[in-house]
Amino acid sequence: MAGPGAPGADGGDRLELPCGEHLDPHEIDLGMREYDCPCGDGHAVVTDVHPPSRFFPESLVTVLRETIDTDDEFAEFGTPHLLGVVLEEFPEAVVVHDASDDGAVGYTLVWVTDFDARRLHEVVVELVVELMEHAISHADDDAAVSEFESQMLEFDVEAFVEQYRREREFESEHDRAL
């Protein structure tokens, strides 16, 4: 179930989505990226088995894993951390469901957002860029800080997301970029 006080904590086996509609967690399969809701909107769906390469190239995922220490039950930085940042920034727009006691679904955690899949992708990229900007601001190397800041001025989140979504292709529900 979603955590106490979290959106979606309705006490039943159906998730209350940010739009007010309900979704049975058993309707979510590992290949689902967006739920076509009866409200008329698409809601992004992310499970803990989706790798961070759903949002970023493996080279960046490797850098994030090497530089971000996790202090939780997860062995390394991954999708739960990315969605945790989104949840922290947009608590009313994300529903989390813990399915760790439900062997019928194939995932342990699922997040369903008020954003469609493309907008969620943009949000994740924007938030990781903010985290990187914050981290680099603490660097002792002024040249590195200046270089990063100049690169970020030229970085276009929408263009990155468009190109990444166009270039990546998936053979299966495991989001392995080709």
C-alpha cells in the first residue's frame, strides 16, 4: 500500500490516482509506461524494475551510481531514488504502491504520476540537473564550476528528452537501450 498519508492510501487494493480515479495494481504489467486513465489523461507508470536508463543513457547512470551514495535498502542509486526525488518535489502528483507482499505483480514498488510519460521524463531530467548543479556548487574547482554552468546554459531539457526518446529502442519491458 502507499505510505500513511500518501496519495493513494485508500485502504483497499486499488490505488487512488492523483486525478481521483482508481487503478488496480494487478492491471499494471512490467511493460506499461503510461496508463490511459478514464479521466482522459495519461499517467506515467514506473516500477522499481525499470532501470534508470529509461530516463538517461547508461553512461550517465554509471556516473550517478559512482557519485551518489545511498543510505537505504537499495544496493545502488536507481529508479527508486529518481522517483523519490520526483515524489519529494511533487508529493500531490505521485502515488506510490508497495507491492512487496503481492507475488502476483512482478514488481515491488510502482509509482503512478499525474504527469504523462513524456512530462515525467522531462521532470526527472530537470531534477537530476538541479541535483548536479547543487553538487557542483560545492566543488573547490572554480574552473569546473564555471564549465558546468556554461554547459547547463546550453542544455535544453526538452530537446534532450525528445532525442533520447527517439533514439532509444526497447526490445522488452526491461528498458535496455540498444
